[in-house]
Amino acid sequence: MPAPPGLRLPPPLQVAWLVADPMRFFAAGRRLGPVFAIRLPGMPPEVCVATADLAEQVLAADGSGGRAGAVRRGLLGPLVGEASLLTLDEEPWWRHRRLLGPPLHGRAVARWGERVAEIAAADIDRWPLGEPFALRPRMERITLEVIMRVVFGIRDAGRLRRLRVLLPRLVALGGNAAVVRLPPRPREWLLTAPAARRAAFLPTTRFARVRAQVDAILYDEMARRRRDGDPGACDVLSQLLAARDEAGEPLTDREVRDELITLLVAGHETTATALAWTFERLVRTPRVLERLRDEPADGDDGRAYLDAVIKESLRVRPVVPATPRVLAEPMVVGGHRIPAGWCVAAVIPLVHTDPDVFPDPGVFRPERFLGPEAAKANRAWLPFGGGRRYCAGAQLALLEMRMIVAEVLRRVELRPADPAPERVRLRAVTLVPARSARVVAARRGSAAARPWPG
Ligand code: HEM
């Protein structure tokens, strides 16, 4: 059985191309066939697939030794710790997934809709009017607030103030190349040894300090909740403290801490970027924007169109590029044998632009998720991955997107700061708009709020 065809470039050039222009990089791979191999420095060879059927096969590996945790551990371990849904595999992962499932279930998160809308409204009212600004950082502010107040359930104003500064710093330093690229042993030494911890200029020292400050707040919050109790609390932290596994055991404080940081890392920038892309596309597609505004806000039809807009945005501009798994056993995909130890991945932007499923794949047309074509489109829609490692926060992300898009449309009119579409850039592990979705806002109904003419 032949090996999959591969890009003929040395690994450092492949990674440089991937970072500079991820869409062209993946498109070049697809020209070799629906199964192709890439090589990135420091990683095992990675076999990529480009269609929904092949993606389904690859994601089925989750049940037979495909390991998502092993791929993510090197990059995310220092930030999220060892007891994280992102980095665990096999039985320990299952235990955590079963405990985190109920608080993030669709029905559970639906209770947070009002809170999310209030948080969004308060932020939108502070947006500048009549001058260009970048939407993505604003969306990050809103989604961070949702994580702190709705997921962590923090109410104390002082703690919220401190976390508002500390959490973005923690994520930025935790993703810093000087922290993530170090081999595990020297990194652990730099993060923990007293001599290293005195060198304040080192990124590892700054990271360790911020991490200790955040951990102190979270452990203290857990101690208070255990002491004071609040049986009616519906935030994720309170529910995790009350959760018991099949042996009747609770998660330890360390495990709860790691999962809280996991939800922050997995759910904050991703959702903000998805929202930024939604508006980047909407302001350049006036037909869709107008239809969305004209639909009744609360009726079923209005909600159906809003949902289709969100789906189409996550299709045409998926935030996460791929779903890599390290194989514990060899696998056959599309007539190619892939050895154990290699990675396989569905490449989400390629699956989402397969012209057999999505005619005119570059066009932003939410209607493809309504009517007779919808069933086929939904089957190939993978922005949240799939298999057993399907995004644990997908229902929360979709709720946030629905509430925040509706709140923005209710309060302001937006037009692009520049009519040219924003390019797709790879930033850490997400696909972001190159200029962070720059727009100009006007208060709804004001003369300056006329829609973009083109
Ligand atoms: C639009 C926003 C989001 C997108 C596009 C997204 C996408 C993804 C993707 C593609 C994966 C990997 C799935 C796979 O490998 O098959 C993932 C995993 C995960 N996501 Fe999300 N996500 C989003 C928001 C969130 C939110 C809000 C949370 C929680 C607060 C969250 C928590 C997680 C967790 C914990 C995992 C790891 C699941 C596991 O390995 O068991 N995500 N997400």
C-alpha cells in the first residue's frame, strides 16, 4: 500500500508557509490528493485528510488508540497542567469528560443566555463610534467575562478586577515560544527551581509568577465555595466541586484548577475569534446582514436564520485548523497505510470547502444550512472537531455566539473599516483575521449608520 504523497519542502519551510498563509498551504496539500502528508519540525509526520468521509474515518480512531492529548501536551501542558481534558488520554480522560459533560450540556448552558447578553450589552455600549477599531480584542473582553462570571462563577468585584488582568497575561505567557518550545526537563527546572525563579527577566519566571497568582485566587475561591456552599449555583466550578465519579470520588482541587484553566484556554480566544470572523463576513455581505436584521428576533424563523449565519461563518472561516491524533496502532485511510506513531488529522478548512458538498465554497451563504441541502452540509460541518474528542464547550460557544451577535445587531450598525476581506493568519493554534476584524460602528438608526455600499 503506497505512503500518502507529501509536500516536497523541508519541515522548517513547511511551518513557515503554514504560519504565513495557512489556506494556500493546505490548498497545496489538497492538490496532491484528498490524503497527503506534511512535516512540521519537532512533530511526527502528519497525514491530513480533506473530505468529510475521510474525516469521519480519521475521527473514528478516537475509539481505537487515536490520542489527541499526546499531541497537545507539549504545547499546552505548562498552562493547563496534567489533569486537563485537553492533554489527558484514555481512562483518565474519560473520567474527566464524564464529570465535565453535565455542566456544559446544552440544557445546562441555556440558563446562562441572559447573563451573556447582559455582559455583551455592557461592553458594546463602550465601543467607539465613527472611528475604526478592531473587533477581536472587544470580543475577547466579552468572552473572558463570560468565563470568569458564568463558568468560574466569580462574584467578588476585587477578584474579577485582578483576574481581568491576570488571565490574559497567563494565556499569553503560557503560549510564549520561550516557554512552550523548551524541552520538558529544563522547562520544569526553570519554572520551579528557586535560583531560576529569582531571574525576573526570564519569560518562564514571569509565567510561573502569574500562574501562582491565578492559582492562589482559584484555590481560595474553591475553599470558600466548599465552606459556604451554594446549592443553587449553576456555574461550572460549583458543579465540578459537587461532582462525583463512578467510584464516588470527587475531583481534587488540583484537578478542578487544571480544568478551569482548560476551559479558559479552550473557550476564550476561540469563541472571540469566531465572533470576529462572523462580523468580518457579515459586514462584507450586506444581503445576509439585512436579512438577519429583518428576521424577527425571537420567532423560530429568526432564530433559524441566525443559527445558519453562525454555522456558515464557522464553515467558511473555521477557527481551529485541524484535529490531530497520534496513532497508537497503524491505520488505513483512503488506500494509504499510516504507521503507529504518526499523526492523522482532518483539515477543517479543506473539508469545509469541498465543492461536492458546498457549491461555491468561498461564498458566504447561510441558506445552505436551511432547506434540502442542509442535511449534507451538516454532515460535513466540523468546526468543533468530532469523534470522542468533540469540543466539550460547543454548546456554550454556540449560545455565546447567538446572544452576542443578536446584542451587537440590536445596538449598533457596523461597516468594514476597509472593504477588502481580511486574510486568514495562523496565530498559535487558531486561524484569525489578519487585522483582527476592523470595523466602524454607529449607533443604530443614526445617519452615519448607512450600510456599506458595495
Ligand atoms: C467557537 C468556539 C470554539 C471552537 C471553534 C472550538 C473548537 C474546538 C475543536 C476543533 C476542538 C478539538 C476537537 C477534536 O480534536 O476533535 C475543541 C476541543 C475542546 N474544546 Fe472547543 N471550541 C470552541 C469553544 C469552546 C468553549 C467555549 C469551551 C469551554 C468553555 C471549549 C472547550 C473545549 C475542550 C475542553 C476541548 C477538549 C475536548 C477533549 O479533548 O475532550 N471550546 N474545541
